Amino acid sequence: MFEDDSIAAVATWEPMLSQIVKNTSRTGSKVLLSSADFEGLITDIILVRTDDYTANPEKYASFLRGIYRAIDVYVADPDQFIELSASEFGVPDAEMKEALAGVRYTTYEETLEYMPADGSGKLREVFDSFNEINAALDLQDAPLDYAPYIDGSLLPGLFDGKTR
């Protein structure tokens, strides 16, 4: 799509963003803005059914521990992480390394600050700001309440009694 001269800009996520800029034949192409310029604005989320979450909290706690263990490996030794993960995706190590070059993972400790179980934190601020913008643009009828949609209650003590 970006190769079409009638397209002036694209919006996408990493690693696709870096790949488009790297592989385009259009000279002078560059990244204007990225989530790195607005830390915390773009977040990955995990959607779960409330009934399953309530019935199986340890399943989700285990899943989160796995994610944060993988992030720990990446932060401590990116080359080891790439070596372990590239084959899982069927790509060469160099391709995985290039794909992850623009990615920044949020550590467990950063997440605890970003979305504490009490419902405060930066994620709450971002959620509330988007509510205001969406309501002002008539994209939603009224602001949504944070609590029913975002639950950080599993995060504190996630590794208590568990291997990190």
C-alpha cells in the first residue's frame, strides 16, 4: 500500500512500521511518530471473559508469569531471547532481531507502577483521556468506567512463592 504514490502516510505498529520504512522504494520515507515518542500511550491488552477469569485466576496468573519471564530474558539477554524465540516463529535469528529492534517490552515492575491494583496509575490517565476524546468526537455515548474493563488485581504478588 505504501508503495502507491497516492498514499502519503501509513499508521501501523512495530515491527511492521520499521519493515515498511526499510523496504520501501520511496526515497525519503521516515517514521514521523512512534509509540516510543509517547511512552504508555499504546498498550497491549489481554481480553478475557469475566466468568472464565473469575473461575480460573491461577490460569491467568500463570500466563502472566510466563509473559514476564520472557520479558526478563529479553531485557537481560536479547540475543538469548532471539535465539530461543526465532525458531518458534520459523524465522532466522537475524530477522527476529531486526523485527524486535523497534519494540520495547514493559517489565513486571513497570506494569505494577503503570496499572496498580487500586485503579490509579498512568493507564487510568490514558483510559480517561481517550474516554474524553471519544465522547467529544461522538465515537461513544459517554465515558466508560475504568473498573469493569481493567483489572490489575493479579499483578501484586504475582511471583510470590513462584520462580521468577
